[in-house]
Amino acid sequence: MPTAAVRDIEMHYETEGSGDPLILIPYLSADHACYAFQTPEYSKNFTCVGVDLRGTGTSDKLRAACRCESPPGAGRRQGPR
């Protein structure tokens, strides 16, 4: 189970095949397994790299809750009308 140190976390990834790299980025909250059915075909022509993004699969989880806030003035119309 290979991992890569990325800033403050360890991210899990898997590779399969040979050729030019094809990075398989999973959709929200999925892990690299979401490409399980496509990877065998893709790997005939590419080096497929499937990753588990932060908080998914076996990659490190968030250490603290995160919040998304809009910056001051967001949502207000800017410029002339």
C-alpha cells in the first residue's frame, strides 16, 4: 500500500499499467476504488495512478473540523449596475 507525504498528511495511491500517466481523481468522498472497473482497460495504454484524497480510503483523515466561510462582501454585486 504505497503512500506519499503531502504537506502534513500521508496520501495512499495505487499504480497499474505502463505508458503515459493517467491520474484518476475520485469524486467527492470516494476513494481510488471508484475506478475499479475502468482501471483494467485504461492500464492497457496508461500508467494509472489512483489516489485516496484526504479523509478517504486509507489516506490520513482531517485532524480538526473545517469550516468554509464566505469572505466579507461575498454575494454582493460588485461594480456598476
